[in-house]
Amino acid sequence: DVSVTLTAVPRNYDPALHPFEVPREYTRALNAAKLERVFAKPFLSSLDGHRDGVNCMAKHPKSLSTVLSGACDGEVKIWNLPKRQCIRTIQAHEGFVRGMCARFCGTSFFTVGDDKTVKQWKMESPEYGEEEEPIHTILGKTVYTGIDHHWKDAVFATCGQQVDIWDEQRTSPMCSLTWGFDSISSVKFNPIETYLLGSCASDRNIVLYDMRKSTPLKKVILNMRTNTLCWNPMEAYVFTAANEDYNLYTFDMRYLESPMRVHMDHVSAVLDVDYSPTGKEFVSASFDKSIRIFPVDKGHSREVYHTKRMQHVITVKWTADSKYILCGSDEMNIRLWKANASEKLGVLAPREKAAMNYNQKLKEKFQYHPKIRRIAQHRHLPKSIFCQIKEQRIMREARRRKELNRRKHSKPGSVPVVSERRKHIVAVVK
Amino acid sequence: MAEDWLGVEAAVSASEGEDEGQEDDERRHQRLLEAVSSLSGRRRRKLAERTEASVQVSEFNVSCKGAGEKLVLSELLKPIKPKSALGSVKKELSRVKQKKAVELPLSKEEAKRVVREAAYVTTSKDVGKWQEVVLQNRRAEQLVFPLKQEIATVVPLEQVASAWKARTPLEQEIFGLLHRTKQPITDPLLTPEETASLQAMSLEEARQRRAELQKARALQSYYEAKARREKRIKSKKYHRVLKKSKRRKALKEFEQLHKSDPKAALAKLEELEQLRMQERMSLKHQNKGKWARSRAIIAKYDMEARKAMQEQLAKNKELMQKVQVELPEEEPADVPEDLPSLPIPTGASGANPWMLGKPSDPAQEPEVQEGPGDMEVSGAVERKEEMEEEEEEEEEMSEEEALLQDFEQKRQARQQRAGSPEEQGADETEAVLEQPGASPVHPVCAEGEQVSTAGGEEQPQQAQEEEILLSEQLERVQTLEDVEALASKEQVEEQEMLVAPRTEKPAATRAKKRVQQQEDSRAGDKHAKNPPAKKKKKKMISLQAVLSGKAQDVQCPTMPVVVEEEDGGTDQRRVITEAFAGDDVVADFRREKRKAEEESKPQPLSLVLPGWGEWGGTGLRPSARKTKKFLLKPPPAPPRKDQHLPHVILSEKRNIHATAHQVSELPFPFERHQQFEQSIRTPLGSTWNTQRAFQKLTAPRVITRAGHIIQPISAEDLPSTATAAGTGAKPGLEAVPREPQQPFNRLRK
């Protein structure tokens, strides 16, 4: 047929006819690496409208285009991402909106604030003539600092002085879980084994709870305070904790004696962490005015995003289609980033897609070659972060040297070698 | 209460019966008191009555004689007769006595801790069932998210609309208007009957129907293609035969028409008469045209030209023949063939089959002869005996079909040679469909039957025809003249035939001969040319060998080692020399160095292209002048660094310019440099791989789709083996033992 003969390109794959495969592919890989850097424009837009720093965000469980944010002045805004518009504004609390979460069905959402209240709101904007009012308001005795909703049942958990688990229909908690007395900064439900809870308190510990037995399970005490944690949505027993000591720790909840991996790159306290829905990567927000993307199985970040105007990033979310990242920062803006900096948005032609895949594989294949690695790994950093990194490198080196010297000049065995993973764990309490 | 009361009454009446003295009075009084007290609602325990006089009375109404004595527990257990039945119990009792008091209950903290530990162990076991899935996902070549592919369902409009209500004044106004005009607001998109009918058709039926439609469409396209192809066919013979068959058809139709509607048949006959008149008027077949005149000049010497002219005349004659109108319906039988190009040989000129320009074929000749004869008969003579005629016609039809099939097969053969096997198959099916052309069944409806018959009946037919074809070819191409004659007449056919295997034979043999001759001549050349070259080579090699041998001989005696050996020094040295007695290390080293030097010398580059400016081919070598001209001698290499260092070889292979691009140390996941090199060496691109392999090689690790929400993994994604609690978790854990102090290990102990 004519159509077949037009499209079919006869090829001879005899290797003698196509010499120099390695050099040719190397050149292609080099070009691909260069182009990737050329096209790396991750910043999409910023959503402005808040009148104070953005303190918390929540994803809509059923709609990709909707995102909720709560600010330090008690205002909650609902955004339409494709239009980059605020579609609804609620004055939810007096003082900070400490935490917010959407119900698993997406019909309502909860907020907690400094005014010791938990409020439930409808996701839909009020009808004509209706007033903007919460569906339920629960007045507590103490300040709530965080909230998370169960992934399947009508149950949510708040944290403050203790972890409270609430039935949506009741005004008093079903049960309160405590272990010692300290303010708990965040609580998160496990998305897979939904009866599991993780919390982190300001006395430097991470505590796991089992909702079925209404008992805490285990406690890990780290060197410094953990700000938040996030469960891996694809691996039931893995969670990552964002720590004040600039690092993130990925734990296997079955073996808490040492973290699976220590992720270091930030140069200031890590304030928030969120997993990609694929469970392969996570994004972290830091006080050092940048966000970083870490592969779960790597100790260092693959990407760092920053802009001149972005201040301390307080909250970060990875969207449910795994394509975008949202971060809310001190200077009242929410920023929308691409998760893959050089990815082309929109529909790709088959040939484009094939070329993209090929380039990706080439980059992977030649990633160890110095020239390509140099190009692929190059990132621009603001001077402040750059200098801090340098400074910390020097400090780390000095510490290492000192330890080496101490070991050298003391009785053999008296200064044991402690691996990086174990170094940051103070104790595990049963 | 009531029962109590009755009971009391009964008791009172009973007591009155046995009235005896004061004691009785006292007792009665007592009872009365009791009865009264029991009225208060609370039942009181009846106090025991003392019937025996004794000093010590226990509250349980037992008199105890030996109250002062101490009772020992063991005495109680002692039997009256000394028997060892309770000995074991006694022993146990004594043991119990020796034991300490029960421990205090755990402190609250401790208790909580125990609970926590137990809970942690069970929970981590629960969570462990995911291990297998997690590991599988981590190792997976490709992951596609979302894990569960959801099928988007469209919510019907009515459902969406029913939940919505008009609230704002504007909306209400609009709805008021709509209601007033009684517009249907929520029309069901489908009536119940329609939905029922939709449901009635099952998926299978729908599929079947779709398949049928597809088939019909394919057939239609086949037929269209066929028609187009036929239209393009240039062979005159083919068209001739085709027309003939058409004519037959028309004849038959006409007869039928005559039977059914004689009036219409008459009208048609008149039309035909008209055509005949036209032919008579025109000078078309009278050999008076330009071409005919030119032919006439040539005809004297050329048989073919003469033949062509005769054909023309015959045609004219035939066309002008008056149709005998005995019975009006039979006349047109011949006239419909009037179309000018029909070469029906008339008795005088056309009867000679050799003049037809057909391939002479013993098998077909009689048939061919018969064909025209029949035509004549049918054209001129009686049509009354319809039965006979029909038979004849059938025969003719079969001949024509055979001819048509010939063409078809020839074409097929051609296409098979050119096209892919699939096309070939398609053509075969076409041919199958064409063959029963006598019965004009509608393709779509008849298709199924035809296909069914194809396997059984048609193939033998084809085989027969193939045989016929083959025989034809054998006859035709016996001599070269035959082939040439064919070439002059039927180019198309000739082309077809030439490629067929048997026709090739003579040509092939001839070609072979030629090739052989050439080869022979070349071989001769080779023999003539090669020996001197070989000799030269041999000479060269021998020279080098001699040179190298000499060098060795010269270098060997200068060895210091050898001198030492002769000296016969210390024991160690002797040992070493004994150990290395067989091999001459220093000489080896020198040889090695010389080799390295040779290799590092730049090689001359030959840019000679054989065949440019002179004859080329196998066995021919470019001239000496040319080789000299195009042999590029490189500039001499810079002096080696180890030139003056007799005991050192400095390798100069390292390319400084390339090192910037090379990996200096083995990257992490690889364990050997061979592995890494292998990974680099295998190309990924479509230049080196087939399309399928390319797609496989470049498949991305993780695929996500824009606009699809990826839900966390859920219990449904767990394989069934893993969900069985405990047992499923084990293999995964055993596969990856991480640390000695795992909770599970403890559990297993």
C-alpha cells in the first residue's frame, strides 16, 4: 500500500554501517544535558492574595485544580490553580491558622487555629444569600497546633498538648493519646495503614501511635526537634521527618534504631516535607528560603528551587498528579513550581515523547561522565545559601578531622566510629 | 411482698396448733416479732435456734466441743486411718506455705510500657505485610501511576440537573419563564424503550455486528481496488476477452428480456440496428486511415502488419453483417457485440488461430478455435434450440473465465514477486472472489459462502490453472526467437513470464555461462597477477624475520644477568637464575619495548579509491602510480620519552584531550570496570536498534499522567499471598534481613 510505503523507512542495522555508536551517543547525551538545563524553568506562577505569611496548606483530595491555604492572620483561601485565582476567602480564626486538612471525600475541610477552636467548613462556597459559617465549631481547652484527617473514616486527629482523636459527630475527643508532657507540633495519619499515626513533639521526639489500641507504640528521640513528618504514600512503613538540624530522616517504622537514610543539603531548619504521590521523591521546605527535591533513596537533593523574593518557606505540597509543587512562604505568596524543571507542559507528539525518553535514558547512561555530570548537576544558588553551604562544609570537615585526631591519640576502641545514620539518634524509648 | 405476707400468716396459724406452755409463748412472741419485722419489706435472716445447752455457741449453730484446743491444718487432712492418698496434696500445701507472697502489681508506667511494646510488635508485624509489595515496586522496571486505572464515567445530565435549584432572583425569573412555556427542563436523554433496547444487545452481539460491518467495508474496498486495477490494465487481449464475456451477458439478458417483455426487447434491437448503421456510415474499419495505409505499405514484408489489416477488415465485415430478423428477439444476439474493438475472426480470415496473436498453446488452441466458431454459430445460425445454445454458452463462459483467471494469476504472480506476503494473501482472496463471476451475487451477502468454499474448491482449480500456465511457458520459450516474438507482441505478458522460474532457465544458463567465462578470465588474471605479489610478500616477511632474529642474537650476549650467572654469585642469585633459567626476561623486555615503539609510530594512510579513473572490479588492483600518489605519509612522530631510558617503557597512548571526557573512577553500583564499559558500549538509539527494541530500552521508569490523581496504595493492591497475616510477611522479611536486633527476629525466637 502507498500509506505503508510512505511511512515505512527501510533501515539496515548492520553495525558496520553505523560506526562510532559510543561517541555519537555521548554527543547526544551531552546535548540532551545542555538542553535540559536550557529548558529548566520550573517556576510557573505565584498566587498572591494573603495578607500575612502562609502558614499551612491542604490539597483537595478529589480535585487537582483546588488548593487551600491558611495564613498567619487567620484567613483561609481556596485557590483555583489553572486560573491562578483565589475563589473563596474565609476569616476562619483569630490569630494563626495552625493547621488544615480536607476530608477524604472532598466535601468539607477542617481548620485549627490559635483561638483554641477546630472548625469544619464546607468545600463549596455558600449559596446565594447564605452566610459564610463553619458547619461545626469545637471549642477546646488548649491550643491546637495541627490537624489531620483519617484517610477512610469520619475521624480526625488534632495535636497540641496531646494527640486527640475525634469522631466528626462528637464535640469531645474519642480518645487522647499522651506520652509525657510536651507540645506536639504535628500529627499525621498513615495513608495506607490508616490506623497508624505519627507525631512529633518539641522535646525532640517522634512518637508513633496505633489508633485501634489507642496506645502509643514507640518513641525516637533525635538530636534536635522534628518539625513535621510525612508518610510515604506507597510504602506503608516509611516516613520522613523534617528536622531542625537541617537534615531530613527517612525511617522504617519497624526499625527505629537508625534511620534508613539521612538527607542533607539544606542549610537551615527544615520546616515542612511532603511526599510525591508516586512515593519515589519528596519535597522539603526550609527556613533557608529554598525548597529541595530529594529522591527517597538518595542522601542528597536532585533539585533546588529558589527565587529572589521567596522568603522562609513554611509549607510545601506536592500535587496529587505528581506534576507540580506548591510552596507557601513568609512573604504571603504561594508559588507553583514544576516538579520536573525541564519538563514540557501540555500534550506531546509521539515523536517528541520518544525523543524525550531517549534523551532521559542517554543522560542516565552517561551520568558518570565528568562533562555531562558537570552540566546536569549545575544549579544556581543565591549567595547566602552558597556561602552557608561552604561554611558548613568547612565545619563538618573540621569536626571530622577533630574526631579522627581524637581517635588517633586515644586508646584504640575508646572512640568508636559512629555512622552518620546513628549519630543523630539519641534514644529509642519503648 | 404479698407472698411474704401470706407466708407469715401461715406460720402464725401453724404455731397456734402446737401450743405448749411458756416456752411456746416465748416462741410465739418471737415469731410475731419476726413477722412484724418482715413487714418492713426487708427479708431478714432467721436467727438460728439453740437447742443444746452449751457454753460456747458459734454463730453458725454448731456446738464446738474442743473450742479451746488449736486445730492444725495438717490434722484436718490426716485420714482417720493413716493412708497416703492425700500425701501429694499435703506436699503441695507445704510448698505453697513456703512460697513468698504474691508480687505487687506493676507500676502504672511499667504496665503501660508493656502494653506499648506488645502493641508495637503486633503493629510492625501488620505493617510488615507490605514488605513484598514495596520491594517489588522499588525494583520494578516500570511503574505506571495511578496504579488503578479508573474508567471515567459520565454522569447523566438529569442527575446533575436534578440537584440544582434556582436560587437567585435572576435564575428564578428564568425558570419561571421556562415553566410558563412548558419547556422540558430535565428531559431523559433516552426513553425507557431505548434504554431497554440498548440493554438487550449484549456486548457479544455488538462485537459480532461490528465485525460484520468491518468485513463488509473491507470487501467493498477490495472490490473498489479491484475495479480500479482492472481499469488500469493495458493488455488488449484481456479487454477483448472481457468484452466478449460482457457481450455474452448482454445476450443472455436480452433473451430474458425478450421472454419477459418483448416490447422493450424490440426497442433495444432497434438501437442495435442504429449502431450497425453507424458502423456502415463510418470508415472506421475499412483500412483507409493513416495507420492502415502505413500498414499497407509494410504489409508486403511484414506478416504481422498484414495480419493486423486482415483483422480490421474482418471486424468491419462482422459489424456490417445484417442481422437476420426472422425472430426479432434473436437477432441482437450478435449485434450487441458491435463495439468496434471486438476482433472476432470471421470464417475467411479470422479462423486461423495463428493469426490471433495469441500464444500458441496446444492445450488451449482447440478451445480458442472453438470459441470463435461458437460465436459465429451463435451469431449467424439458429437460436431456437435454446438448450444447446445454453450449453455452448456455458462452455464459452468457462473458456473466458479461464482466460480471465489466466490474467488474474499472471497479475498475482507479478504482485507476489513485488509485494509482501500479506498483499499476496489479499490478492488470493480477491481472485477467489472474482472467479465465480458468472453468477453475479452481491459481494457482501455472498461473501461468507465464498470464503467458505475457498478452502475446498478453489484451490484445486488454481492448481490446475497453474499447471496450464506452466505448460504454456514451456512451449513458448523454447527458442530465443519465441521470446523475442513475444516481446514484440505482448510486452506485459512477456514481462510476467520472464520472471517465472521456468522461463528464466535458458536466460539464466546463458548468464551463468557468461559469468563463468568472466570468472575464468578473471581467475586467469588473478593467476597471472597474484603470484608475483605473493612472492613479494613472502620475501618481505622473510627479510623481517631475518632482521629480528639478528637483533636478538646481538642483544643477548650483552645481558648483565648472563654475566652474573657466569660469575656464580650468592645462593639467592643462583636460586633466581635457576628459577628464570628458561626465559630470557631482559630480551623479552627489549622485544616488548621495540614492539611498543613500532606501534607508536604513525602509520601511512592510503586514500586510494579503486575504480576512479581506471577499470575496477574484483581481481583488479589500482595502479602503482595511483597508490603512490594517494598514500599519505605522516610526519615523523616526536621522539619518544623513553628514548634514552633502556630499562623503561613509557606508554604514550594516553590522550590528554580525551581524558576530560572520561570517567576517572568506577561509579558506585558497578563492581568491575568491565560492567561499566559494557553498559556504555550498548547503544540505545534507534540508529542501532529496531523500533521495538528502542522503545523497550528507552521506556521511562515512572509514568504519570497529567490530570490523574494518584491515590496512595491500598489493600487491594496487595497480592493475595501477602494478605494472609504473618505468613505473608515472613518471606519478604527473610529476603532482606537488615539488622540483628529486629523486632521480628526477637519474635521468632
